[in-house]
Amino acid sequence: NLKLVEDFIANAGVKCTAELLEAEKKISLSEAVLDYEKRFQSDLIMIMTKKEEAISDNLSVTARSVIYNSDIPVMSIHPKARAHRRKPTTAF
């Protein structure tokens, strides 16, 4: 899914980088994302979310923490391939 989203954005002519982060055990994943953003002075954080029935608004605890604690905009997406197109694209 990460490569699908990165390709979709790049094909639209938008410069982006996509990385899969792994947090050290002593910090949460949301802290790792926010630390990464500060190190690289990002303009936008894009996170992929999945439907989670037990949490209101279908956001994970990590996604919610990133959204609430980020100093820059956060875009939450749920990518999926579009079946009606010949070329692979991403629906958001």
C-alpha cells in the first residue's frame, strides 16, 4: 500500500518521500512519527489508517495521537486500488 500511494502522488507531479517507520521499544510509534517530522521539517504527514470497529471515528490510537499532537497538517488516508481503471491508481 505504501508504494501504491507513493507512486500515485509522484505520478500526479507532487514531490514526496515515503518511508515505513519502526519505533524503538522505548517510544510509541506516534512519538517516532512526530520526531521524524521535526528532524526533516516536513510540510505534511500522511498516514494510512484502517477501519477499526472498537475505536470511534475509525482511527487507531497511533493515528489519533499523531493528528492531535502534530504541529503540521496530517492527512489520513485509506488507500485501495480502483477496479474500474486500466492503470493502477489509488482512491482516497
